[in-house]
Amino acid sequence: MSWLLVIEYEGSIWRPPSEARSLILQATVGCSHNACTFCVSYKQKKYKVRGVLGIRKDLESLDHHTRNRVKRVFLADGNALAMNTEDLNNVLDLLYSELPQLERVGTYGYAKDVRDKSVDDLKTMKKSGLGIIYLGLETGDDDLLRWSRKGVTTDENVEACLKIGNAEIPLSLTIILGLGGLENSDRHARLTAEALNKIDPEYIGALTLMIPPGTPLFEMTERNEFTPMDPFEILNELKKLVEQLHLSECVFRTNHASNYLPIGGTLNRDREKIIQVIESVLDMGDEKSLRPGYLRGL
Ligand code: SF4
């Protein structure tokens, strides 16, 4: 869209699939954690806050017509929620005052950012127009969280998510299929389902592990210290995960470009249908029914 050409972004920009049509603005640059072994997104960036000054500069580069069309904004980079509450509220106020059609602002969050905020802080952000938080749960398995240097425990992840829920901000969680390899697959599926059941979020997006050059995990794979799972092993893991999910009304999707099989539905309602689709693909055992490797991406 036109703003992609106009705004001067710092480095590569990443956003959730559901924010494809949103105006992306960098409230922060990079990720304040930046240590996960599987993540290449912000390796080249040093974390900093751009805040109101940076966002104002971006908005000034948009013409009147473009500003009047924006309905959704996604605040990049990796965890704009790390900004202090006042700064983030100022950014939200600025956006809603400058973009007359704005309906929702979303951002990535990291559990430690949420830990450092009170429920009242989060409620103020919601009141200022923060409409969704995307949080990378990745797994419910503490061993895998430690191994992938996520920097948080499952309890901390769950606590952060429940806090977001208490503030009534819609929550979208991502988990990573294949994160532990085949030997840890059953445990990863079981413990991840357990954590998700405790949180009961509005949205879950399953990604499939990608191992891009530049990540510590790539080096480990090169040294044969990690063996990625094949597409059917990944689908088996997905099936085990879905079988163990007990959620009240959650949109579950595997539409991220990293996945072999894009499926979606509302859980629990569509659980049996989703499982049947996975089983039929597993029974066929034909790689042609899956997204080819060259079309997978981050
Ligand atoms: S996965 Fe998230 S928390 Fe981890 S380094 Fe990447 S952006 Fe930061």
C-alpha cells in the first residue's frame, strides 16, 4: 500500500498475518529481549523507543487522503508493549486524534512487558484504544522455553495472558509446531495445550518452526544438534495439540506462511472437523497436498 513507500522504516518489518492491511508504525525498533534461538526478526537491530516523536514524524509523511483511510494500525517492532504506560498511551492518543477512521491498534507483547504493568495500566491502554495484543507463547514446556532462550517460564506466560484477559484486551497467542523436534513432540503438544486451556484466549495462531540462517538454531542444526521434524510429523503434533485443547470460543488458525497445511476454525466447536481434515491428509500421506517447502516463509 502507498504508506509502505512513504514511511521510512528502520530495517525489516514483521507483523501478524491478520495485520496485513494495517498501517504499520514503529513505536519501538527491535526487540528488548532479542535472544530466542529460533528468531531472526530483529537480530540486526538495537532496541529503542521511537515513541510519540517517531510516530508523529511517520504520520506527517502521509497525505490527507491516506490518513483518512486508515482503520487499523499495528505498532511494531517486536514488543512495543515494553514502552512505559504513559508513552504508549500518548502514542495511542496521537493515533486516534490524527487518524479519523481508526478503529483498532494492535501490538506484539512479551510476557515480561506485561509483568511490569498493572491491570489498571492495561485497562488504561484499552481505554486509549489498544485493541489487541499478540503474544508469542511458543510452547507450554518449560524445558523448551529454556532451551530456546525465551527468557520466561510457562507460569510467567500464563500469568501475563490472564492479566491481559483481566484488562479485557483481546489476546492472540502464537505457538510453534516442531519447536522441540520429534523426541519432545508429545510433551510439547500436551503441555502447550495445558497452558492454552488455562489462558483460554480469543485467538491462537500455530506457526511451524522455520530455521533461517543467522539464528542460533540454524547453527545447532548445522552441527546436527537439532533435527527438524518432517511435514507429517508436524501434522501429527498439530493433531495431538488440537485433540487436547478445551477452549470456550477461540479462533484457531494455521494460516501463517510457515505452515504446511492452512486450516482454521473455532474451538471447541470445530475441533472434530479440524481433526478430520488433519487425519485425512495424514492418511493420504501425499506431500502434494501440503504447501511446498519453497512457498513456506516467515
Ligand atoms: S521471538 Fe519475540 S521475544 Fe523472542 S527474540 Fe523474537 S521478537 Fe523477541
